[in-house]
Amino acid sequence: MSATDWLILALRVLIPLGVILTVVPMLGWAERRGAGLIQDRPGPNRVGPFGLLQLPVDAVKFFFKEDVIPTKSDRVLYVLAPGIAVFSALTTFAVIPYGASLPVAGRDIPLIGAELSIGVLYVFALTSLSVYGIVLAGWASNNKFSLMGGLRSSAQIISYELAMTTAAAGVILSSSSLRLPDIVSAQERLWLGFFPRWNVVPQFLGFVVFFVSTFAETNRVPFDLPEADAELVGGYHTEYSAMKFAMFMMAEYVNIVVACALTVTLFFGGWSLPGFHPQGVGGAILSILIFSAKTLFFVLVFIWVRWTLPRFRYDQLMRIGWKALLPLALVNLLWVAGLITMRWL
């Protein structure tokens, strides 16, 4: 590879990474303002216009807070855990196509960090890795509440990952590929000449199972049992402070963005729209905006759900995963197989 190829590859990875790291703090503000609107209260509104400067102030606070490490904790694992959480969250986005190819100087540059032939498997492998950060945080803190939160997270992610991957298997089956760009391309076609052939239409049940499972995978309400403050103080990050605590919060928001981007890619056509055929630089930019708008919609759904639904009991959470979502995901897989056998898909 030439120096130009290396530069292009680096930009394909670093630019979306920079965008995500810029958007994540804004999501914190959006969530707090959204909570204020839903609960009929102002939310952050004192520091800067509409409270927009609250986040920089919070960032400065995290930098200058005392970084406390419990005396009898496992120091190596205690420090390593937040890094694992952030690393697994940031690297997952690498295989998600965020736009059409960008023509530059006679080259067609694919707008994706890394084109892997097993892109879907890569995503699920990295999401599975994220639980290690939470489990290690609970174990290394030498706190019974933290340990309980870590154990809850491991059981929860294992349970809901089965339903999520089975739901995604229907998309893989209909697209005949593990590459996410191929999955997007398969959804560019139309039904009856005008209706988008997105996977959400024939696989609506699979979409519901997948999207609900993403809430459990990201430990968000109503599936936030690993950090249930009413039961476990703060769960796995009870003993964390300063930037280590901020890293866990950043990993959570990055996981939300990645989960929403993956939902859009698998079930809502990615960057495509009916009748949209991107051409040139303008078409590539428009495709990025389309993908961003779809992803933002589902991020707002995450925020809305957090301040709308109550938290499940732990037995209810496990029952939903094993007795409801997993059977429904299997039904969806059989449904897709039947549609393909009948040549209706």
C-alpha cells in the first residue's frame, strides 16, 4: 500500500471516530434536556444558553475530581476495566458503512472503517467483549454491590445476546452475506416500484426482538439492572470516580450510538432511501446525512424510553430474554427461511 492508501484508510477510521467522540457529550445534554421535557421540569438551563455549557463544566469537574482507588481492590484490573469498556465500544463502529462511496481523484473511497467479510460476526464479537469491562470492574472493586452488578451484567448480556444474534441471523439469511455493505445493498431495491425493500418490512418481528435486545446489551432502562441504584447503590461502578467513571459513561453512550447505527444498517437500509442513487461528492455527503438522521432517530427513542418505562425486576428481565425474545427470534428465523424457500424474499 502506498502512503496515500494508508492516509485514506486512517481518515476512514479517524473521521467517524472523531464525530462519535464529539456527538457523545452532546447526547448527555440531550438526555438531560429530554428528561426535563418528559418530566415537566427545565433540565440543565443555567450554564450557557439552554444549558449547553453544562457538559464542558462537567468534563472539567471529572478531570479535577480526586481519583480514588479502594485499598483492597485489584489495582491492575480496577484501572483496566474502564479502558476495556471504552475500547470495545469505539472499535465496534469500524465495520458499519456510514455512507456511499466517495469519489476522490479517480478513486472510489468506501465510507467504512474496515471492509471485513465477516463484519456482522466482528460486531457481535466486540459487543461480547464489552461485558469483560463491567465484570472486571465489579470484581476488582472489592465491593459486594459492584460484584453483584457485574454478575447481573454477564448473565443479562449472555441471555439477550442469543436473541439479538438470532434476530440478526434472519437478515444474514435474506442477504446471503455477513458483510454489512452487502446487507445495505440488498435493501436498495424496491417493492412494487416505490416501497423500500428494507428488512424491517418482512422481518418486523426480528427488528422488535433485535431493538429490545440492544437496550439490554447497553444496560439501559428498563434493563439497567447491573447499575440499579435502588438496589446496588451504583452497581459495577460504585467505587469509580473522576475520569474512570466518565469512561464508563462515555462507553455507554458510544454503545447506544453503535447499537442504533447497527439497527439502521440491518433493518432500515443503512444510508439508502427509495429512489436515491448517490452520485459524486454531493451524493456521498447526502448519504452520510441520511444515515445520521436515521441513527439519531433511534438514539432519541433510547432517551425517550429511559424516562418513560420503569425498571424490570431481575426475574422478569431473565424471563423476557429466555421465554419471550429468544422464541420470537427463532420464529422470525423460520419465517425468513420460509419466505426464501417460497422465493418471496
